[in-house]
Amino acid sequence: MLQRNDRKGRRVWRVKGWPVRLLAILLLIVALSHFGWTEEVLESVPAPAGLPVITVLCAPGLQGLVEQVGNRLRMARLAELQVKSAPPESLLMLSVDKKLNPDVVLTEGKDLITLLVQQGLVEKTEPVVLAADRLVLVARVEPSKPDPIRLLKNAGVGRVALPDPERTIAGVHAQAALRKIGMAKDLASRLAIHSDADAALRAIGKGAADLAIAYQSDVVRYPDLRSVMVFPERSYLPILYIGARFKNTRHPQAARSFLMMLLGRGSAQAWKTAGFSPPPLKEDM
């Protein structure tokens, strides 16, 4: 019910009782829905006046972590993020999109960054190594501790899922690791090529594969799977994630603050939880 309060000579109407308050909230939700205020529209509301909006291009595996750090950046009122995730070949196209005009790029490996430097889009001194990853053998969660080499040798035809080495960096690393440990020929008939690491991991859940090779950061998104073996570091090239500001960024200071926040101690746990490892102590760009 509504109760009038005029103790100070003013007429103030207040909602009394939780049932009435709940009804008022429901009516508000209905009204917003009527005018098209869906969740997607609410998420597209622009940042508060004066807060710079920086556009970040990133590898798909980094999107969740980037959005977490972006929330901290906004709470500190340093910047608002617009995140675009895409595979390397698409990141290159987005990097030269004058309409998008991105401010920061976060990518897996050095190839894209090197190309952007050569094209004059990124200063040579800008790139910084943010984190590393590990190549792992993945299986369904089991109570016992399996012997990974035995699992590989006993796998049936087409029962080891592999990201496509023609389309993914993860697939290139997986092939190199198998050759280095001397199992590429033995496993040739046992491998099944999938479009990417997520497709390879989903194959286990669907029962189409017993094992998969992927990054540790991929596995953490699948609670019913676990890493049963980490491939030796020397069996594949370092898996690095690199960030850089674009030369033509509209907000150089905000972009720098974002990269520094990614590198800071406050983000260390977020990187670890997402399955990444600290970057090498020294890595030449």
C-alpha cells in the first residue's frame, strides 16, 4: 500500500511493504521490455562522459580475462573497453580497419605483431609479452591417475583429437611436439583433425575421441576434462601472448594503463585461474 508522510509539512509518498515494491519492480521491467530495453541494449550504453573508450583486439582465448581486467579499468575510471576477439587472420583485417580504428592488440605468437610492426601500425618498441601457455594432453576426468604415454599408444584409430595444423597455431605446436617426442608416426592413424582446440576438446565430451591435444588455457573451460600430461617445453616453440598499442591509438595513455594493468600483480591470479603461465623472464621481440 502507499502511505503519506507529511511530518515536515511535505507530502512524500512511499511504497510500504515488500509485495508492493516487488510489483513496482515488475512493472518497471515490463515497461523497459516494451520500449526494447533488452540486455543487449543495456550493454551497449556508452561509457560515462569523459571516460575514454579503447578498442581492444584479442585472440579468442583471452576474451574472458580481458573483460575482467576491463571491469577493473572501468571501476578505476581509467577507461571503458570495447573488445573484439578473432583468430589471427581476422585480427589482421581488423587491425587495418580505419572505421574501427583499434587502440590495442593482444595476440598469440609473434607473427601478427611482427607484421604490424613491418606495416608501420605498431612501434617496434611497443610489444610486450604478457603471458605464456603450455601444450597438454587432455582426457576425461577419471579417479585414477593414468599413464599418458600408455593412453596414447592404446588409443584407437581417430581417437586422438588434434586442432587443425593448417588453420591453428595450436595444431602446429601439437604436430611439432609429437615429432619431437618421437610419436608422430605411431599416432598418424590415431589422429583426428578438428577445426580448432575447442572442437577437439568437445570431441571427447561427445565420445568421438578419448584424448586431445590443446593448451592448458583451453582445458580450464571444460570442468569434465583434465590435463594428464604437459608436453616438454623444448618439444614446441614457446606459446606467448603479446600486447601492443597501435601507433594511431586515440587514447595512448588509457591504452597504456590497460596494458600495465594486464601486467600488474593485481591480474596475476586472473591469468593463473584462466590457465596461463607467467611470461619468460626475458623474451626478445
